[in-house]
Amino acid sequence: MFKFKFQFLVLILTIIVPTALSKFEAIEPLLKRLDSKKVPPSVQEAAAKGVLKRLIPTHLSSFEFNIVSKDACGGVSCFLINNHNKSGKYGPEIIIRGTTAVEIASGLHWYLKYWCGAHVSWDKTGGIQTTSIPKPGSLPLLKDEVLIKRPVPWNYYQNVVTSSYSYVWWDWERWEKEVDWMALQGVNLPLAFTGQEAIWQKVFKDFNISSEDLNNFFGGPAFLAWARMGNLHGWGGPLSQNWLDQQLVLQKQIISRMLELGMTPVLPSFAGNVPAALAIIFPKAKITRLGDWNTVDGDPRWCCTYLLDPSDPLFVEIGEAFIKKQIKEYGDVTDIYNCDTFNENTPPTNDTTYISTLGAAVYKAMSKGDSNAVWLMQGWLFYSDSSFWKPPQMKALLHSVPFGKMIVLDLFADVKPIWKTSFQFYGTPYIWCMLHNFGGNIEMYGVLDAISSGPVDARVSANSTMVGVGMCMEGIEHNPVVYELMPEMAFRDDKVQVLEWLKSYSRRRYGKADHQVEAAWEILYHTIYNCTDGIADHNHDYIVVFPDWDPTTNFKSGIPDHQKKIEFLPPGSRRYLFQETPSEMPKVHLWYSPDDVIKALQLFLAGGKNFAGSLTYRYDLVDLTRQVLSKLANQVYINAVTSFQKKDIDALRSHSNNLLQLIKDIDVLLASDDNLLVGTWLESAKKLAVTASEIKQYEWNARTQVTMWYDTNGTTQSKLHDYANKFWSGIVENYYLPRAATYFSHLSESLKQNKKFNLVEWRKQWISHSNKWQEGNELYPVKAKGDALAISQALYEKYFAN
């Protein structure tokens, strides 16, 4: 039935795009060079076959794959799908051709979605749904050839912090699945940041920096992203030689598979972050000690890193050495290198000549190592530090390198597009990106209308310099609907009619249609996935970001109206992340009517009898139930605090008990899905360890990142506490629950004794408990327990039926 439902999509998508690449003139030489680096067609065809074998091994003989030149696609990248002219009863039924293995895999995915009704998502968001795919020999035939061209050359993937929030504990088995997922989604320009510390060890050794000197330079495994950016040093470390060697081997496996599939990996480059010992070895070098980044007491053990000025000749020397060392290890695999030296480090002056000189020096360090180097830069600074980066300063930086040698990521284009206000980055090629997620939170959130139209509006705008689309989330494995639609925009000429697309999405995701589930998705589209208030969403539900404040001061009762604008500091401005004051309660971000989403849950539950055994349905049901319960908990918390302020001890006891019961119920709910367990995160960390000390260190890293995140003292929580908060079973009951219980116990005692609430004493007790949890080694389940549908139904009836 799916082949008839989606014929209109094919008609839309086969509109011919111009064969000339004139609009990509700036990057034409780069595209040709990268094409020349591609591995042979036979290798790519075999790699695409490998993706098929791992995805649906039963249909390995049902498809034939061939690499074709861009000439077959009018000079651009594309995939073509045809019926196979087979002569016998057995053998291939469908032939898919593409300009690279990524295009072939994308074509396979497109066919499985729109002709077979299949669905592919991350394992942690339900995995694949292939029950709707007919048996070999019975695959749906096409009425006409399908030709899908890329309207822009690139589909970019990753944020520089995804490596820490999501990938940190991955082995090759997990990475292989991710690279397959990338290929199926059409990603052809991914970051490849794994293992770079091993390269830095080799480079710094040549500059007389010892391994011991690096022990205080590299962060621990869960905090490497921020050590790389110069935000911190030493926190969670040191790194063992085992870790360094293991990660380098893993990086080579990742890059090898990316190349086999025809992807272009983006490698790191030198941004100026250096070990303290370099200032001693090179006393005349222009090295600056940076300021504090979110420590509690400015602790020099991990704050205030060292930055080598790009104008210093040593900067070019180190940068060149790093590029060359990567080429020696990996081969000549790319010409695109990421560098964000200004992203967390505002230049000392806004003088445009100075900025231009610094930009040129950064590029010189790359180009000395690779004469064809192209600088890929995250454009987040133009949003987060817009008071500094005015048009003259932006232009000075963007034009500090030769034309075509810089590509900018419009990192937050789904909410705050910079291309509109910067004259298309003053002629510099850019990639339209969706940021979407901060800290790896699993809040249900999205801006589907912006995703479905923003890239098209940008591409067809006058004097467009857009050369790609991208996904730059801080963490993955959540909100599968968002990560299904966004990659499709890499292959779409026209805007998507989201409501129609969602109907087909729900049928694919669960394997069959259900009118109640479709109605639920229509509500979710107009509520959760239609955030139009322009606020950078970062989950602050009170359960997982418990307010660290004295409720006797400065409090307004009630959750902000869902249509009201809320001042919200951008979480991505990482050098100066929000710091709550003890006299103010952080506001939750609520952009929709909770009652509407409760109705969606009711409809979703009503359709559940049709999806028994569906892992995709189970995940979505648990996630949606968690979402409505967490918003209810926000109101219950406010009711409790209001009772305290009114000195109504009975009401306080009642509301606080209700909140504690909600937390327990949410934990039971989350425990019914394998993908929402803290035990999985902790065990994956320990699995990479070789020694007993590594087991302890890695588990501490894993526990700390999702709780306190950074340093504390006896009475002050980390400024980043709960930034990477997770609704995972185990952490909800054993970390968030005792925190809330302790707080309300102190509030109650305050009323009983008619004394002022002692915030400092609560903090002492809570921080001590938190530190013990971080250092603990108790085991948590890695397998689900309970019937998710029955639990969700019972919780709906308990809290919402009346």
C-alpha cells in the first residue's frame, strides 16, 4: 500500500535541479578534489552491501547496487531506483545506483520507507521496524524510475560535544551501527573527532612535552570535549595509555568505514589550547592564561587553561605538526578541518585588522599541514557573542582566508538563523544546521515547521551561499521524529507538508496505520513539536533540575503561561553558562498546553492494542507518558512551595508526598523500557576499562557527567549541575528522589520549628549525598522490567482520567 501513498513524494522530488554547479562556485575545486579521493567503486558497492546485510540480511539477494558518475545525475550527487530486469525467478528485484555508497544507502532507505513502509531509528529510540517489508521475491515494483538529486552537496553531522555527551563509551560495534545510520540518512560530511588525544600526545612529545605533563592537560573520558575547547583541564583525568591507544584504533576503524561508504570525514585542527608546560619550555611564546569557566571556587587544578595566540609563530608550527601527524596516521582522507578558536575565546580587541590577522594565522596553520585545507567553523559565536561579533568583525574573520577556503556552520538555524542577518555570511559558503538539543537531555521537543521549510527558504533565497544541511545536536538518541525529518531535507527540493508526512511517519514507525495514533501525532505536531517562541530549549523540569534556592524569597506562584516569552540564557554559550542564584527559582520552559498533550497520550494509549510487541511504539509511549508526568510534577512542586510560603504544613506535606510519589512512578515507568536505564550508561563505561582503577575512574566520569557535571565544595553545587540531566530509571529513584525528599524534609522542619529555612544545611546534606553517589559502584539493571503499556495506562488513569 505504501507505494501508492508516496508516489506524490517522488513526483515532487524528481524535479530537475540545474546541472551547472555555478551556485557552488566557491567550493567546486574542493568537491572535485574530494571526489578524486574517493575509494574505488567496487569498495563502495561492497560497503553499501554491508549496510544492507546488517539492516535486513534476509533481503541480501533482493537488491543490486552500482556506483555511477555524477554525469548520470546531471553533474550532482544522486541516487536512482529501478526495477531489476531479472531473467530468472530468483535474484535481485530492485537495482539502486548512486554516486557514492552513501547515496546508494540513502536510496535503499528511501525505497524501504516509501515503498515498503519500513522505519529506521536508533536502537535507543525503538530501533528498526521491518515487519512491513514483503518477503524476498515479493518486493513492491516501481511504476517509473526514481531519481533523487541532492539540491546541496553536503549533509553534515555532529557537534563538537556530541563526542562526550553520546559517543564517549562506544566501542566499534556501536560505532558501526552509527556509521550505518549516517549512510542510510545520507550523511556525507561527519565529524571524526575520536582518538585525537593520541595524536596530540605524539605531537606534543616532539615539542618536549612529557606524558606526565599531559596528565593535567587532557580531561577525563566524559569531559574530553571541554578539555579540547580549552574550557577545563584535568577534570576527570588523567587518561591512561590504554585509553589513548584504544581510542586511536577505534578512530581508524571509524574513518576506514566512512571512507568505504564515500563519506568525507572532518578532522580536528589546532585551536590554540596548550598544556601549561609549553609556557615553561617556550617562555617567549605568546601564551595567555584564560579565565575561570564555571568552577565553584576558581580551582586552578581544572580551571583557567592556556591559549597560544594565533599570531605567535609557534601556533603555526604546532598546527602544521598536528595536521601532518593525522595524515601520517590516517592517510590523505580529507581536506576539511574543524577549528573553533574564537568560539569560547573573545579576541582582546574588536579591531578588524587584528581579527583578520588572527583568522589568517589559524588558516595558515592548517594549510601548512595540508595545502588544500578548508576551514570548517561553527558559527555559534555569531549568536552567543553577538555583542562582539558585529558586521565589521564578522566580515573580517570570514574574509581572513582565501575565497572557498572556509565553510561556516549556521549552527542554530532551526531557531536563530544567522544567514538572514549576515548577508549570507558575507559570501562565505555555509551549512544550514539544526542544533535542537543541549546536554543530551531527552525532553520531547522540536520545531518541525522550521526544519521542513528553513533549508528550502535558505537555499532559494537571493544570493544564497548555502552548500549543505546539517544536524549539530549536543546529544543524540531521542526525539526520533526530528531525526527522521531533518536528514530528508538533504534530498528535498521543496518544503514538506508536515501533517501529511507525519501520517506516513506514524504508519512506518509502527508498521501499520491507526487513526487514533495519527490523531495523537497531529496534536503533538501542534504542541510539543511546534516550539515557536525562539527559546533555546534545555530541559529544566524540576525533578531533574531541582531548584537550589530559598523559597522564602522572590517567588511568583504558577508555571509561566505556555504563550509567554521567558528570558532564558542560551545553554550553548558554554564559557558562561547559566548560574542560578539561591534567591530565584529557575523557570521551566513550557511552550504548549499540557492538557492538549494529555489528550494525545489518551489517544496514543487507545491505539496501543494494535501495536503489541512494537519496540518503537513502546519507546514513544513511555517517552510521552514521561513527558506529561514531568510537566504535572512541575505544577505539584510549585503547589508544595506555595504551601510552604503560606505556612500550611499539612498542604506542604500533601503536595511534597505527591511529588515524591510521582518521582517513584516515573522511575517505574522508565524501567519498563531497555533504553531508559542508567545501568546501560554505567555498564558501557566500565566495559571499556582494562584495569580496576580504570573501572572506578570511568564509572565516576559517567556518574558525574549526568549529575553534578563539574566541581563542588561542601556548600555549593557545581554551576553546571544537572546540565546533562537524564530521565533514566535508577538515577530518578536513587538520585533525584532523595534530593527532593531531603529538601522537603528541611522545608517541613522549618515550619514545624517556626525557623527560617536553612538552605546551607540542605546543601551540605545534599552535596554529600551527591558526591557519594558519584563515587558509588552499586549495580543498576540493564534490562527492562514490567509491561510498558499496562504501566502507562495505569499512570494515565491514576493522574489524568478524572
